[in-house]
Amino acid sequence: MGRDKAVVLAISMLLGGICFTRHADAQTFRTYRCADGTQFIVGFYDGDKRAFLQIDGEPVTLGKRLAVSGARYSGAGVTLTIGRAGATTVKHLKRSVTACAVI
């Protein structure tokens, strides 16, 4: 499967899984690329404190955790941190924390 087809499939799976599990008035989706080559999509819904990720071809729901500054979400071995200034990092699958940017 080509890279473009894989990305389209991942987005479709994320949108399909999230759309059928929750109805919301507004949502935000962002796609990130990280320094270690990881790519993921994250979705946020108004009124829901969780983050919904599609990472490594799998959907993962992350609960919001206490953070000194910004926002931190974790679950299923994945930790997503978004600083107040927008600096974003992800840690997953026993990999080191890596910096990520919106693409």
C-alpha cells in the first residue's frame, strides 16, 4: 500500500471510529509529524476532556492528566503533551519522547 493510501486509510478509520462513537457540536483535528518520523492524527471535541489519536495505525483514546503548563493526555502507553506555546511531544511504544509539529 502506498504512503498516500495509508494516510487516507488512517484518517478514514479515525474519522469513522470517532464519528460513530460520539456526537459533538464542534471538533478539531490536527495531523502531526515528529522528529523520529512518527505521524499521528489527534481529534478534540468540545465538552470532552479526552484526546482521540490515530497512531501507528491504531486508534487510542487518551485521558486528560494533570499538567503544570499546557495540556497532557495519556493512555494505552501513549503520552501526548501540548505546551501553552504549542510545543508538542509524544511518547509511545517504549520510544523516547520526541518533538512534533503540526503539518
